[in-house]
Amino acid sequence: MGRLIRSEDEKEDMKMAYTNTQTVAGFQVGGWIGDVLAKWTVARERRAVYLQTLNELSAMSDRDLADINVARVSIEDIAHEAAYGK
């Protein structure tokens, strides 16, 4: 059996949370909590990418940054784009 190779988008789509829902006065408690936890997890993962990119670029010397055509003043913008997109 061959190995299935997935794109990053497909891997992101596969992350799911399953919860039991209870309705209280017409309000689905479990669904709301699941949504909040899913959004929090995505935000935490994006923040981790931002911080890792920021730390790695900040640790580079000015000469190394010049080699990859990055100005030190642009590091925060590059890290933000890496984590959150444009």
C-alpha cells in the first residue's frame, strides 16, 4: 500500500475537535465551547510560528540578514506574514 502524501492545507483541514453538545435554553453549550477551543488552538499555533520566526531572524547577524535580503527593521513584518499571512 502506498503512502498518502498530503498538502499543508489538507493537514490543516484534518485537525478536528469532537465534543458532545448540550442544549440549555436553546443554546448549544458544547458547540460553543468546541468553537472557542478550536479558535484558541489555531491562534496559539500561529503565535508560536510568529515567535519562532521573530526569534530566528532576530538572532541573525546584520550580514546574514543582508545575505537573504532582509532589513532588520522588517523582521516583525516578515514574522507576522509567516504566521498570519498578508
